Amino acid sequence: MITKKISEIEIEIIDGDRGLNYPKEDEFSSSGFCLFLSAKNVTKEGFKIDNCQFITEYKDSLLGQGKLKRNDVILTTRGTVGNTAYYNERVVYNHIRINSGMVILRNNDNRIDNTYLVHFLSSPLFIQQINRIAFGSAQPQLTVKTINDISILFPKDINCQNHISKILNTFNFVLEQTQLTIAKYKNIKQGLLHDMFTRGLGANGNLRPTFQQTPELYKESELGMIPKEWEVIASAEIVRFINGRAYSIYEWETYGIPVIRLQNLTGSGDTYYYSNLKLPDDQYCNNGDLLYMWSASFGPHIWNGNKAIYHYHIWKVECSKRILQDYFYYDLLRFTETVLNGANGSTMAHITKEKMDKRLVLAPPITEQKEITKRIHSIDNKIKSEETLLSKYQSIKRGLMGDLLSGKKEV
């Protein structure tokens, strides 16, 4: 393997546009001649072309540097540092510029295969170097000078580089296909939730015909036309939302019963505080209990840990015999997604226990609730299975990148 600093090889570093002609806020639009990338469009997964900003052809003509060519690599240099994206034939826009929070890396060195370079620039070997440089100051950032000091490892034999690229491209293809499968199942689940909570399942176990097809199977209710066998019930009549407890800093312990906070349910944090206070029984939750996050982060969660205490911003939900917990979990999931999709986050901030108690719930007969949850569980299991596969493939790819791009293992 050859190790060279970027300054020692022919990789051109092009800074993002800035200066007097830099577009002002009112010069951006949701469509136009030239896509103007910001850091939000370059993620760890590569290009994210949504919520894009565009500039006109005239504005584009006033700008100098920072225009992409095919096979360029973009590297974010401020804020979220180290994300890369590859501008290849799969990106549909012909005219793309970058803002001042990123640079273009343009490979002009015939010793390095461009696809190999793209893999290296997204590898832990490259990211580790970036982190050492960027996070040495109070404001994480990279400059052209510091990027030039980063080392690139590559085999001398270009055929070896090509072979490594083919191996990693194969894994990328598998990862993409798995992600597409997950997305497909999630779309199916969305449609299934809608159908199950508007039409449900008839006596034959099949989806009921729509109201338009068979109006005689439906009745009018506060929530519109619903199957005749269903009821509309206020939440307070069938479930109990139990408030969690607020804690003072001096009440936290380093051992005892874990206290579940929002980050422990959302996946943004896996550390716990602990408590040894003696609390009423309903202030504890056990494996399989239904919880609901109602502040900052929102949504239902089935607790899958040992006995714990839930924090103030979480409710424990106890279901009566008239409603199955799994059915109500999906009802809460659908309710949360509907509100989040139909409003900005500030609306969710006004959800209170009083409002949740008054919220109307569609309650089919228990036997139908069981069948509905069984159908949704089936698609959930497929999603979980594919997500497990994805995690496995990602782990294998990380190991391969570490081995192949460092020369630890020969191809």
C-alpha cells in the first residue's frame, strides 16, 4: 500500500462559493436552473436531494468556483463535518453548486481509481483523520490546508484498486436493495394501518369492502363512517394514562432501578440514571408495558427491558379488557403520525393528558382487534428481519473497508 498526503497527489480541492455574489435568501427558490447544495443535502448516506434550494441561470453565471463536475466528491467542512457524497450518473441534476460549508475533491491523479477513492473517502480510515483535525478546536471545521494534510492509502496496482472497488460496490448494492425492501415494507405498513383502522376485517377474515362499495356494512359516527360492529369510545373509558415522576438532580443515584428518559426510548442515548426511592406500584413499568412519550419526542413504545421507573415526560398506558394493548399501540402510532404529518411540532406540544383522555378511539370487537394486530405484526416482523440483515451487512462492510483499504488483507 502507498500512503500519500492529499497535497502530494493530484486531488484538486475546490472551496464552496462565497463573497459578494453569494445568493441572498430571497434569491433561492424551490426549483430553478442550478441546484445549490447545503450541508443538509449531504448526509452519511450520501446525497439527500429533498428540501433543495435552486438559483437562476443568471445568478449561476455570476458565481465562480464551487461548481460540480461528474465524478466529483463533496466533503462537508463546517457544522456536520466529514460527510461525503459522490456526484455520479445517478444524480439527476446537471447543474450543481456547493455552498461555503463544503469543498469539492476532484481526482486528477491517474494512479488512483476514482471509485476506489470514493470508497476511501467514506471509510473509517478517512473519517478518523478528519475527526482528529476538525475537532481539535472549539468550532469543528476543516480548511483546504488541513484537508491537504490528510493521508490517502491506495495499492500501487490500479487493478487491485479496481478489484477492491468491485467488492465494496457489491456490498453497496446489497445494502441499497435491503434498504429498498425496508422502505417497501414500511409503505405497505402505512397502507395497512389506514385500511385496518378504517375498514377492518370482516367475518371471513378479509378486508371489508369500502363504504362506497357496500354502504350497508357501515354506520355514521363522530369519526365518520365506520363498520357497524365498531364503537367510538373516549380514551379515558378504556385506557389509563399514568404520569411519570419528575426528579431533582440530587435524587439521581449511580445504582438501583433505572429511570427511563426520552432518549432511552428514541435511541439517542443508552445511559440511565437510577433511583432507590420507594414509589407507588403504578410508577414502575415492566417488560412488555406500553409507554407513550408526550414531550419533545412523541409516540408509543413497548418497553423491552427489566423493571424500571418512567420519567415525567412519559406516560404508562394501562388498557382495560375492552381494548387490546397491541391494538391500542397501533392506534397511538397512527394518531401520532397523523398529527406530526399534519402540523409543525408546536401543535404536538399542546397535547395534554386531559386531551388524550378525551380523544375518540375506534374500538372493534376484541376478536377483530386480535386479527388486526396479527396482520400488522406480520409486516412489522418483516421490517425487523430486514433491519437486522441491514445491520449485519453494514457491520461486514465496515470490517471489509478496514481490512481492504488499509492493506491488512490482500485481495
